[in-house]
Amino acid sequence: MKLRLKHCEVELHFLFAAAVTLMLILDADGIVSLGVASCLAHECGHLICLLLFGEQPRRIVLGAFGMRIERTGAVRLSLTQECIAALSGPAVNLLLAAICILFRQPDIPAFQKAALVNLGIALFNLLPIEQLDGGHALYYLLSASRRIGEERARRICGRISLIVLIPLICLGVALIVRSGYNFTLLLVGIYLFLLFWVKE
């Protein structure tokens, strides 16, 4: 399904809608609902930051593997602005986590859950893996150095991504062995590794 909001096209894939609907139906303790809301807030952080820098999104895709913002490229952002835009999503999650902690109510456990979910999303996205916000920010920071440059920064980020991905996958295996059923981290690790492998 496609919608148009002024100059921006919003594309909603069936698999995204079906996956979110199924997760919400099976969501007994409200964690999935909080996760979806926190992920949307995360992406809105990126979107608002880009708009503040004058970059108009061309298309927003809600696909099987999450949300993706495609830019027009009409405005060329500096490396510092790109770094800020990459970190704006995790920053929103950290802000929401802080708000939930500051205004938590002992008789309302949703505040604590929301804080943990937002903190988890922020920390995960800050991992220095090329496909995540932390990897993007690291690349822009390294590229800004005259002694390193963009090509060398890309190679360094690739090596760091691999160094982080291997323990992440091992941790996913350990989590399955320990819990007997929680394979989420392993699937995410394998997915990120496949994206890294295809890119290479």
C-alpha cells in the first residue's frame, strides 16, 4: 500500500503490517506494543533531525525488516550533520527511557518496561556495526578525520563490525542454550552478518 504525504511517499508492505499485527495479538505483557512504539519514536528521531537539517525524505518504507527513510539528496549534509542524524534515533530512545525513569510510578509497571525497552533499543542501535546507527556514526566520525579519509574509514568500520558481530552471534547461541527458546538475538545477529557479508 502506498500513500503520499506532500512530496513524500509512504510505502507500507503487507509483511510489515502482518508481522506487527501478529505480534500485537500475541503480546500478553505489552512488551511488543512498547517495542513497536519505541521503534517508531526512534525512526521519528531520525526523520525530525533530517527535516531540521533541511533534507526532505523522498520515501518512507515500512518493510519486512523495519522502517527505512530514503532521502532526496537535494541537500548535502556535512559529515558532522550525518553523524548527528545517525545518533538522533538512539538519542530519542535514551530521552524516553530517562523520562520513564524520572516519572515512574511504583504501581504502574509500564513505566519500568518502557524504560528498559527504550534503553535496549538505544544501546543495541549504538553498537558499532555498519548496518546500525552506531556504525554509521563511527564511519562519519572517522571520515571527518583528514588522516583517515572515507575509504580507510569504510575498511576500519568493516573490521570493527565483524569483531562485534561474532561475539553477538555467540551470545545469541548462549542465550538459546540458557533459555531454551529465546532465539531473537541469534536471528538478529545472523541477519546483520548476512547484510555485512552481502555488502562485502
